[in-house]
Amino acid sequence: MTYVFLDIHPVLPGHTLVIPKKPVEFVWDLDDTNYQALMATTKKVAQRLRAVTGLPYVHMRVVGTDVPHAHVHLMPFTKSTELHQAPNAAEPDHESLAALAKKLMF
């Protein structure tokens, strides 16, 4: 009921997106089953991010404004000031993203 993938323009290393398979603009428009699946996946992935990265915190941001498909951003971090950075606009480092994705696999 959900998809999970790394953001190709991450704010921080490990920046991950969790999205429902059902395309809705706002998470609040999901039926209860899909909403619960989205949040359960978000929790599982956040715990995995924290374990793999060794960072103490994972920030969760629910977004649906930049694209009309509800999604949850997860960003592992150490200090809250790190969350105020702009996304990395450079060409994605696909090899690094693939290596991190492999480490994060369940």
C-alpha cells in the first residue's frame, strides 16, 4: 500500500520519501486503511534510518503541496539546525544513493 525511496535531491543524507500507492493530494483524504499503512511504513522506515545512519533523530514532514500526491519526508539528523538547509540541487550521485538504498533494505 506504500512506496519508499530516497529523495534524489536530499536535504540531508538518508532523506527518504514514503508515499501511499493511492494517489491523493492530502494524507487526510486517504481512507483509514491506507492512512494506517502509510504511518506504519513511516514508523518502520524511520526506525531503520536511525539504526543504519547511527543518528539520534529522524524528522518527519508531511507534504502535499509541491506535487499533488501526499507524501512523508523522513530525514535523519543530529541537530535541528540541519533541517533548515536547502535541498541538494546538484545532479544526483546515483551510485551513492544506490549504496545507501542497499544498506537501508529490510
